[in-house]
Amino acid sequence: MKKVIKNFFALILSLMMVFPLFGIANAESLKSNQDCGYKLSDFNLSNNLVKDSNSGFTINDFKLHKYPNDSNLMKEKNSLASSGTDLRVSSLNAHTSEPFPNEKPIKFSFIIANVGTNKINNQPVSIQVQLDNTDILDTSVTLTLETGVILEPDTYVQGSFYITGAGGTHTVTVVALPLFIKDCNISNNKTSGRFKWADCVSLSAASLSTSDGIYQFESNQTKAFTFKIANFGTLDAKNVLIRFKVNDTAIKNATVDKIEAKHIITGQIKITFYKHGRYNIELDVDPNRTVDNINADNNSKTTQVTVDYDTEIWAGKWKNARKLSVMIYGSAIDLINNDNAGNNATNKAKKAIHAWNGINSDASYGSIYTSNSDEGWNTLDKQVSVISYDTGDDSTIAFTALWEKDGDGYTEVNDVENDKCIYVKAAVCLNPEVYPKQPAKNQFRTITHEFGHVFRLAHPTCRDKAIMRQTWDPLMTYTIQPHDEYNLNRSY
Ligand SMILES: [Zn+2]
């Protein structure tokens, strides 16, 4: 049980640097973007054009008009009576002269006549309205006594609806068929007309979504978004500027040479998120309104993602991290009770350790003992030792070493990032050359930070502030942050 700990320097797992030793210049080069929490990573537009001839047209306000009492006026002329039940659909008309203005509701009407010999009462009738042979309305109406929509032989009802669309000549068709009674002649249950809308460009931001359908994920990840831009008009759109914004800040402008009439283009943009938060992603088509486009109301699309804190923990862990026992040994007590630390320094250090309690019931520190000497610090008598250890340099304030079980004894953890071991021992080592010279708040912050390492928490690489950030890091804090709590809760 008293196996000697070898290669102590090799065990240095976590240096808290007063000054950065390497890499900071590179890290800073991304700062402006990363500090916002995101960065554009990739952008491309697909050359595959998808033809979509009907989209962009909508129908609404379908009605069947109750027929007036003046039945003489309502009689459908030239009706040829069939024996039995026979509905006839006819007289499809638009109430606006062609070409229709684009993006405005155009009223259409039609007639359903009873040209059979049977009275039709309380019967559901299926009605379809089609644009270029594709249903844009599929409904049923009941012809009843109560609503007054009863069809005596040789009478009719008038129906109406509005179609809103843009550009081109289209076939509109209305079909009406009784659902439960036999119509003895179905050749006259359908009527069609060709109608022309004015030529135009009709741009819209058709869709914007994450490519994998996942909208909540951890930070430090690159997320792909798929988008579609449609031109439902009959004229090609040229030199179309498209812009992406994250939280109202533009991150990408691109000009599309041409979006052909009646086509949709697809593209993908990748954004890397570095920070916890809610992000609003917006696609704006022709944001400066330079294209002669009939309707700019549908030119933007937004989607939101929720970015969680990232998991930044070491591979190993305690089998049971509840109430880990701590002993502050004599050499560390001398450092903690330094001139800079003020009164009751040992109690403040205990408080700094216990700051981790109450976050996760499976990870906490129990009793904190003190000793006058260093005797037994490297045994399993207490799970966590706090000692003085001179690293021989003046840039390390403190570090944490960990040991894993090894047969009947225990051995150092050399690769905390990857060694999925069970911790049996930890030592928080204070550097006597540096630790006592720090301001009091740095000393106690350092203790809390090192006891985060004892659990298994690593230095964050995202852009969220945390007590687990290193001393030199601008995102370093003096208290435990949500990032730290998230990681402790991911650990136990
Ligand atoms: Zn550290």
C-alpha cells in the first residue's frame, strides 16, 4: 500500500500557467469569431436544379353558395335530364382579366348542377380543385336540407375559391362526385380551364434546416445547414445575392448567377459553434431588393439551434466520488497560511474545496483533515492529499496528480485524456515558489480549480467561461460556472 510514487514530474497532469507557454497566438487569431460563439466553416451551392412546376400556388376560401329561393333564375339552361342521380360541373370562370396579377388572390367560380331526375338531399360530395393535374384542394361538402343546399332537378349551386400564384399558364380543374350515391354519368363531373398569370421572377427562401435534423447539440461542433431557394416565377432570376446571418450578424454573402424560372436550388452552409446558447440562423434572399421580384415577403427563412456546453472531461473517474476524503498536509498548510491569504486561510481553503458540493449528489468532498507533517501523504489513507511540491519553475501555481489501481498497489495515470481507469488517489500540489505570491482570490480559485481536476474535469477548449480554464485564459473565473456544473453532471 505504500508503493513509492515514481517519476513525479511525469505525473504532472495539469499545469496552471501564469503565462502561456505556447499556442496562444494561434488561438487568438480566431478570437473575433469564436468570441461571438460561432464561425463560418464551409459554404456551397448545389448545381443540381430541381424542377418544381406547381409549387408556389395556394388555394383558399373555398365556398359553396346556398342557392337563392328564386329557383327560376337558378335553373341551369340546356340541361339534359338523366334518369337517376347526375351532377354536372361547369362554368369555371375567373373574375379578373388575364394575365392575372401575380401573388394576388384570384377569384374563380364554378357551377354544380343537378341534371338528373333525382332530388339530392343530405349527400356528401367530394370536391377536388387541381392545378396542372395536381390537387390543391381535396374536400367534401354535404348538400343538406338544413343548409338549404338541396339540389332539386334542374337547379344548381355555385362554388368559389381563390388561387394565389405567380407566372405562367396553368390548367385549373374542378371535380365533384357524390361519395355514397351512384352518379349515373361521370363524364360531366369535371371541368377545366387554362388561365394565364403575368410573367415574373418569384423568389423565395424555401427552406432552412439542419442537415441531420438535430437542433440541440454540444458546442465545439460544426453543424451543416441545408437550404433551398426557389424561383416559382416564369422568368430567370439573375445575380441574386444571398446572405446568412447568425443572431443578426452577417456571416456569409454569396451571389448566385442565375436561378432559372420554376427551379429550386439547394445549398449547404456549415457553421461551427463554440459557445453555449441559442442561435438564430437566418437566410436572406436578395436582401438589398435589387431583383425585380414580385413578392419579397417570403425572402427570408430562419431556424434556431440550442448549443449546450461541451463535455470536456478526462477518461478516468472515481468508482465512487461521494464524499471523497481530503487531508491537507503540513507543507501545504504553511503555503496556504501565507501573508497574502489573510486570516483563517485554512478555513478559506476548505471552503474553496467544498464549493463543489451540492452540484451532483454522486460527486462531493467529505471531511477535510489537516496534518502537521507530510507523513503518509502518498498513501491511500485519504483519497485526496494537498501538499507542497516544488516544480522547479516559476510559472506553475499548482497541479493535480492522479493514481489508478494497479494490482494490489497503485500507479500514476500518465494519459488522463485517454486512460479509462478508476482513480484511487489524487494529490493537489501547490508550488511553493509561486502559490504564496498570488493574490488571495487567485490562491483560493486555484484550489477550487485543482479540485475540479480531482473529479476528472479538463481544461475547456470552447469559448465558455469556467473555473476550469487556466489562469492566463481571459475566460477564467473565480467561481464555479454552469460549464463546470454541466461537466460534473456529465461525469457522475
Ligand atoms: Zn488546470
